[in-house]
Amino acid sequence: MAEIIKKLVAGEDNDIRLDRWFKRHYKEYSFANISKLARTGQIRVDSKRVKASDKIKFNQEIRFPALITLKPQIKKSILTSKNDYAKLVEEITANITYINSHVLVLNKPAGLAVQGGNGIEISVDHIASELKFDAKEKPKLVHRIDKETSGILIMARTIKAAQEIADIFQNRDIDKKYLAIVQGKPKELKEVIDIPLEKKDSGAGFENMAPSKNGKQAITRYRVLAHNERAALLEVIPVTGRKHQIRAHLATIGCPIISDKKYNKEYSLYNKIAASLCLHAYELDLALFGEKLKFQAPLPKHFIDVLNFFSLTFKEKNV
């Protein structure tokens, strides 16, 4: 039987959500863990049942079991083996950074596709039915990030939320910030790249986006956060949303992203340094149903390893 932990709510934690309290003090508990424990009555506040989204008050007592590996109920997938499917669901649920009645926010690992397609047998969308928790329907994709890119991915938990978020993205009423580690140092420490892009044959067996007078308008803002002669850390804001826009634009100014197979000609040289593409969807702000929401995705291990390799420093913010 699991040990029962009892904690009193401190003054600094007054009036915050229960799931936020766990994020502050017990980071090993994923949102999936918290939701399941609350739903089954294993988390109690002043001996009463609660929801993960409920707010807690100063001096209330929170009781919950010590964390034992809480494996999700797995349905056999026709796409992968049962073990692979179970591992994917476990990894994704562990990377849920925020959840409320409208949205679920993931810190998507690099290398995982958002949606299925040609040659893609496993994706976030494939396991969406395992992410329902207390909702009636599985969460819906409302935007996408590249398979190779890590970071924030929002999923809508209701049809109403899906429609609202789709309108927000279409109207660009949203602030998105990426972090990228690039080869070399840009000539300008802060710049707006306004170069049209068009899909073209790379000559290497795949298509990529390339500068073209006949291409669609593509605008990217960036500023250098840290640099040396070998590499630089950039904060990047895509004003438009073209395919591979950030990757193509940074390569165009002579600073391709490290470990970018498609846009970095020296990929093989840097492949030994970075396990995955060093592009991370770091921060996203939007207003949903009158509530201002700000999400942030912690840096993945491969990104931190490359920062350390190049002696680049970055201090993550607290949201």
C-alpha cells in the first residue's frame, strides 16, 4: 500500500489551482497522474474530494499517495506493438504541462509527428483517445509543429474550444516564441527576415522551402540571446506561418539550425553533438474565452546538452 503524504498549503500557494501546486512542489507527478488520483478520490483537500483544476486555500491539508508508477489503461494499437504504444502514451502523458476544461498542453518531444501521413505510423493524434481523462471526447489537434521540432502543442478538449482556437490562429491573435541554437553568429543581433518562400526540390530526394520571388510572403523576427564565434542562441518569432519557415529563414542568413538534416549543409558534422533538431517551441500566449493564458515548455535534454557544449547560457522563466 502506498504511503500517504499530508501537506499544509503555505501562504505563497493560497488560491492557486491544485495541479499548479503539484507542479511547484512535486514535479514528478504528471498532470495525468494528478487527474487520475483526483478522479478516483485518492487526492483529498481537508478530507474532501477535489478536481485537479480546483483552487486551494492557505492552511488547507492536502492528502495524496506517494507516487508509484501509474500506468495508463492501454488499448492495443494496430499501428505499433502494445509495448511501443504503452511507452508512447506514458511519455506523452508525462509531458502534459497544463490542462483545464478547454485545453490540454503538451511539451512534444522532438521526432514525434503531430499527425499521421505518408510513412508515419505513430503520432500524437494516434494516441489522442488515451488523453481524454475526465472529458467525453478525445482532444483535438488545433495547430501543428514540425515532427523534428520540440515544444508546445495545444489540443482542444471540446468542439467549442477547437473552433475558438482555430479562429485565434487564423487571425494571428497569438504570440509564439521559439528558441533555436544556430551555427555561427548572425550579423545582426536583432532583425526581421522578410523573404518569400516556395517549395522546391532539394536535389537530395526531398522537398524543402527555398527563397523565391514567386513564393509566399514569410516574415520572421529574431534576437540573439547568447553567442560566441561557434554558435548562437536565438529567440525567434514567426510572424507568418509557412512550412519550415524558421528553419529556411535562418539557413538563408547563413545561420542554419544545428542538427537540421534539411537545411544545414554541415549536418553530418554537428550530428554527433545534437541528438535532435535544436528548435524548440518555447512560449505561447493567447486569450481563450476571456482568460489570458501563457504556456511555457521546459527545454528538452538534447537542447540543454547543446547549450552546454557551446557554453551558451539561458535562464528559463517562471510562468
